[in-house]
Amino acid sequence: MKIAIVCYPTFGGSGVVATELGIALAERGHEIHFITYKQPVRLELLGNNIHFHEVHVPEYPLFHYQPYELALSSKLVDTVRLYDIELLHVHYAIPHAYAGYMAKKMLQEEGIFIPMITTLHGTDITLVGKHPFYKPAVNFSINMSDVVTSVSEALKQSTLEIFDIKKEIEVVPNFIDISKYSQEYTDCQRSLMANDDERIITHISNFRKVKRIPDVIKVFYKVQKEIPAKLIMVGEGPEKEYAEQLCDELKIKEKVLFLGNSTEIDRILCFSDLFLLPSESESFGLAALEAMINKVAVVSSNVGGIPEVNKEGISGFLTEVGDVEGMASKALKILGDDAELEKFKENAFKTATKFDIVHILPLYEEIYEKAYKSR
Ligand code: GMT
């Protein structure tokens, strides 16, 4: 099929999922057109059946806010016409489902009927989407989608609680491509990061409030008092400065490495022992899954879709949000003993294999076919 994928091009989980999905669909012979304001970070190869179309928003001084939705829907209309696109798949409802619906309506006027699949990712529902200033438009565009999918059962339930949804929501979990992990990195450079006797704890996120970054630092503070350890913080965002300040105050600066955004997180995860994800809310926790496939155990909060990914006592542990003491003690339980750590690492990998793309891609293909036939 010829599919247009609309997503955020940034390091956020929804953009990563959309990009990896597009790449995998292209490998299966579909023609994929990414439509967004910048080339997606994980999209390296463009080719015969993988294209990128930039949405450009011209600046005009009259506008206090430049109308991105307008530019996006116009770009969608042009691209559909030019490449005979058969289907739109928009990731993250805001404002993509809204712009996608407008494009669909414009195209309908000229006799082109194009189905739109909307994938809900998390904060588009639980944080941003439910704000009263956005809610009516988000509710409307979800209901106007031909198919709605959610990345976890928990997110589906939240969507049904928060909005007045008339459509069936199909749960299609996020995924990872296990074939990429069949050979371990031969150049996994652990020694650059830590001494042999030190455990490596990692956190990867966009450093927003919802990730509870201070909890990561506080948990690590407690752990490093008991065992030799290093903390690797990957990502950029509003909470980063405070996190660095907190490390300074707690006098653990030399044990914490802030690496910024990275396109090579597997190279960092390959030498990590434990992943910390203490989020306030999390629809799925893709970063935890990526850690698990790299044989990294996970200590996380027990919210949203995380329990669908991180399995209590198997791939790691789950505690209440904000339970720093509990997280530190679970972390020590995993890290304190070599055999225990090895067991959790192996089980984290096994648990992650259930989310192999080979199981998930056909679900999307089935949805696409059904939506196309019933257009
Ligand atoms: O993690 C973020 O805050 C970014 C956000 C996004 O949309 O890019 O992530 C959401 O979507 C990811 C991919 O489906 C999920 O794995 C994350 O759990 C979800 N984030 C939240 O719900 C906070």
C-alpha cells in the first residue's frame, strides 16, 4: 500500500514508534511517506519506497501563532494527490488527527476517499489532550478517525474514561525489532563508563516533569551509598538543569553522567544493568522495553501501561509513584547479587521478545487492509 505517516520527528516515543513502523512497512514492500516538519531522528535511509515530505510553515507577522495544522493538512492533500496515497496513519492525536481529518474532508470534495488511522500514544490523552482548551477538538478528531488504536490496554481505558469515544479502540502494543539484537555488540564499551566493580544504572527520557527525574537521582543516591555504581542519564528536557543541580547538592556529580540526546541508545543500554523509570504516568514505556531487549532489568512505577511491559519479579519490579525508598530497595535486590542480576537480565530479555515486530506488524497491516476496503 501507499501509506502516509504523520508523526513528531523528535526523540519522543511516538515519533520513534512511527518511524520504526514506517521503516518495517517499507521493508515489507509498502511505499511509505513520512510527513512532518523535520526528518525523523531514527530515519536514516530514504529510498524508492521510503520518502520524507517536510511541512513548512511560512512565518507571517500578523500571526502570533503560526498555523501548523493548516500547513500540515495542505501538505497531506498535496502528497496524497501527487503519490496516490491510499491511507493516512497519524501518530499522536494532537494536532495530527485534527489535520488529517481536514485533509480527508478536502480530498473527499474531489472524489478521493482516504481512510485515516489514529494511534494514541499517551500524553495526547492523559496530559495534553484532556486539557479543557483542547478536549473538544481531540474528542472530535478521535471519533472522526476510521480506526483508532492505542499502544496499551491502560491507555485505551484512560481514553474511554476521559473522552466520549464512539469508536472501538484497538490495542496494538509498541514493538521492537529483535532481529537487530541477535548479535550482541562486540564493541560494547563498558570500561569507558564504569569500573569493573561498579553497577551501571540508566535512565532515558525527554526529562519532562511527568518522568519524575528527581526520583531517579534520589534512588541512585541511595543505591550508590550501598554498592559501587554509576548513573547514566540520556536525553534532554526541562528537568535536566535541576537534575544536575540535585547531583551537585547530593555530592554525587562524579558518579552521574549526563549524555544528552542519543540516536544510539543500544550502545548505552548494552552495558547497563538496571533501567529506572519512576514516571508519574506512562502509557507504555517504550524506553523500558528497549532496555529489556538489551538485557537490562527495570525498576519502574506501577502506572498506566508499564505493568503490561515490565513484569513484577521477572523483568524487574514495580512500586508506587514517588516511592523512592521502595525503588532503591528493589534496585539493590537486583543489583546486590551477581546471580540475581543475571536472572533478571535474562528474564527482561525474554519478556521483551513478546513485543517483537513480527507479531505486531501484521496487526497494523490487517487494520490497514480492513480500513482501505471499507472506505
Ligand atoms: O515519553 C514521552 O513523554 C513522549 C511520548 C511521545 O508521545 O512521544 O511518549 C508516549 O508515547 C510512547 C510511545 O507510544 C510511550 O511509550 C510513552 O509511554 C508515552 N509517554 C507517556 O505516556 C508519558
